[in-house]
Amino acid sequence: MTAGLYRSTKTYDHNEGLSCCFRQWRAGHSHCRLLHGYALAFQFVFATRTLDAHNWCFDFGGMKPVRAWLHDMFDHTVLVAEDDPQRAEFERLATMDLMDVRIVPAVGCEAIARHAFDHVNTFAARETQGRVWLERVEVREHAGNSASYAPPPPG
């Protein structure tokens, strides 16, 4: 008999205050090419085949470093893609204390989901000695828009 999976979900909703700004510089056809912002919400879905000594998939009390990272990355910050042609200008404005810039591999809801996945999956694996993995991340811009990232299925 194949063992099933246990899942648990941790959500940081819009009221968490993760208000950040970014632009889709490649979207020349859209107003998304302009700076705009959202109070982002994150949902993390963890999975395991075996529960811990408390019968938990993942101890949510241990998520404080994730919450701190989310606030550092997304609370009153401006996300700039590594390849944004105006990156130097954003970095100049940051040196003038006009914005708090975070350089990320790419921007957009999907890219933010991937970035958060990579960080939190590493955290979960380290904290549980590989017993728990992050199965999926969903990022919500608002009630109408969200994107998610999950790694490809094995095999």
C-alpha cells in the first residue's frame, strides 16, 4: 500500500501589510509597464509522508523567519528585475533614500511565487531535515488576481 501525503497550509493575507511595488518592463503594450503596487498575500502548501512527534506536517510556530523574510522582501519595497533596463536608475533612487529596492530574478505575480517558493522550500527542508517540502505557493495581488508556482511532478 502506498503511503499518502499529509498537507498543511500557511497563509499571510493581504492585511499582513506586504505592500510592494513593481513593473513589468517587458509589457510595453500594457499599463503594467508602469510602477504599480499591491498588498500581496501568500499561501504556502507544505507536504510530508510522515508527521512529526506532535502529529504535525509542519510546525507553524517555526515560521517566524519566513514571516520576517516576507516583510523584508515585500513590505514597502520596490521589486526590480535583474534585467530591467532602468535598474541603475532604481538603484540610484535607492541611494537617495527615495525607495527600498530589492533586485529579483524577475517580476510579476508568477515570478514572485517562484522566488518565494525557492526561499521557503529551502527553509522547510532545512528545518525538518528533508521530511517536509513545499508543494506549492500562491501569490494574490488582490481578490481577482493570483498566480502560483509548483515544481514539476517527479518523473
